[in-house]
Amino acid sequence: MLVAAATLRGRSGTPLHLFTRYELPTDPHPPLDVLVFWEELWRRKTNAPTTLPPTMDRVGDYLDAQLHHIARDPVFPHMHKALRKAVRATENVLKEGHRPEVSRVPCLECGTRIVKVYASQERHDHWRCPTCGDQYDKGRYERALHDHLASRGAERYVPISDASAASGRPQRTLRNWAAQGAIDRTRDPLTGRLLVWWPDVRSMNHTKQTRKRTG
């Protein structure tokens, strides 16, 4: 239940009207509140104020355009955690227990693309083959993903989360590589999700590992 507005203050002492206080700690923050918090924090940090009213599209586009800079800042892990929590809370409200997501990873047993099943709590999320019923925890899924991307025919753009899991590199590192032009990137035309060219990631990962062994 909403009870009052909360205010933080920046280094200049000016108010940063961000999150809203809720009666219960488990009450989710509205997604726009969360996005506006990080937009205003980053605008203060970079001295880039705006008078435009906040909307999901406008704030989301701004943060997306700034993400390659934010990824190099110590604030990034905190923003990532907050946005992940907001997404999870929204999913739980809208589609609890009914959010199958078809992956690109084939089942190790029968070759069918496995499906991610979201539970009401993240620790219960899992993957399942819709054909043979084989189930995958996070570790087994990442092994299957690694085998798939290492196989022939894996020359494609993949979600940055998949590239991170298969290469063992943090997403922050991959975003830095993309910002530097070391790996090619694009956006999913339907969802806007960041995609990276897997052969570039594989090559960069191998190069970095080789230099570390021979350094």
C-alpha cells in the first residue's frame, strides 16, 4: 500500500524525488519509479538535466543510450540489481507461473529447443524440454548452451545474457567490448534486446585467455 513519497538528496543538497515508500517491504515499486530513479541519478552525475515529463519509453530510451557509459561506472551493479528486481516483480504480478520462454538451446537428449519456465520465486526457475520432459537447472542449462554455441552453425547474434553465460565473461565486460567496437552488436527488432555476434565474443574470449596464459 502506498503511504508517502520519499526524497533523497544529491551532493548539491537538492532533492532527488525518486522512490515511493510503501507500507510493506514486499510491496513492489512501480517500474517507472525505478527507471526514473536511475535516470535522475545518472543525469545528476553527468550534469544532463531535462524538463521533459518521464514516460516508460522516454526514460527507457535514455538509459539504453547511456548504458555503455553506465556499464563502466561503479553504480552499474546496483542499477542492474534494481532493474532485475523490478522486472521480476512485474512478471510475478502479470504472469506468475505461466511464462514459458523458448530458448535457442537444444535439449541434450532429443535436440528440441528447451523452454524456460519462470516460477513465482527466481530460485525455482528452470528449463524444460517440451518433447521429452527433461529438466535443466542453471548449471546444466549453461553447459548445454556452451555446447550449442561451440558447435557448427552457431554463427549468429545471441542475447548478451547467453553470450555471458557461455563465455564466462560478465555482461559488463561484453558491453565494454561492444562499445569499443571489438564485438559487433545489434538490437532485436521486436523486443529491443541487445544482441551480440557470437563469433566475435568467442574470438575475444579466446584472445584474452591466451594473453593471460602467455603474459
